[in-house]
Amino acid sequence: MEPIFRFFKSQAWVICGIWILQSCAPIAGRPTATVGLKTRTVKDLVLEKGQPQEKEENALDRGLQVYRYSGEENYQVDPATQVVQARFRNPVGSEEKVQYWLHEFQNCKTRREETRSKDLHQTSVEVQLTCAERGTSVLFEAGNGYVKRVIEHGQE
């Protein structure tokens, strides 16, 4: 019993506690997947986030709209049904590296699609890695493994 009391009398337990809190901080600070995609209405979105800064037609998927909010957060909406289809956001913390997502998706059947960058000044290959079971995709550059966007589209 003596060694346990010495441990708590010393400053070591404080350092241990701080270390545990710091190691768990990235998990606690990570944004959680948006609940209710494909069932959430535009009205729900506006109540939660307020009016979007901008609304525009989706250039890739005609008939759908993109609601743009501050902080590089966008939502894809079907105006016919008034249902939110997907959320697009920037990666946060360790999510910026594709290695993080390979670990997150390790027990998930993934689909990988490669495309050339749309930027005429770059020749990089963009890869979209999708885990349909989790309803999440990430878009990253094949050359450096940095994630550009996280796409939450609801579980299938």
C-alpha cells in the first residue's frame, strides 16, 4: 500500500491525468457525423444552422442545390423533396491525413475512385475513398495523402 500513497502524494498522478486528457482531446474535438442525413429537412437545417450565406445549383448533379455556410461547411439539398442529401466539410486535426481514414475504414468495404484534378495548373490525381456502411467519403490527393474534403452522405 505504501507505493500507492507515494504516487498520489507526488505530482506524477497530475502529469498522468494531463497526459490522458491530451491524448483523448483529438477524439473529443472531432466533429461527429451529421445525424439524419437523407431524412433531415431543409427546415431542420435552417433551424439548426441559420440561413445559408449562399444557395446555388450543384454543378455536378443538376436538380440539387448547395447551401453554403461559413467555415467551409456546405450541404447538398434536394429542392424537390426539401431533404438534406449530404454534408461537405474540411478535415479537422488528424483527419487531414489519409492514413487516419484508412484506419477508420479498416473494417469497412471501401470504394476507391480516381480522377484528374480539375485545376489546369495541377496534374495531381484526386482519390475519393468511400465507406458506404459509415456514410462517409474523403477526397484526397494521391501524391501527398492530404485530405481535402470530408463528405458525409448518410449510411446506406
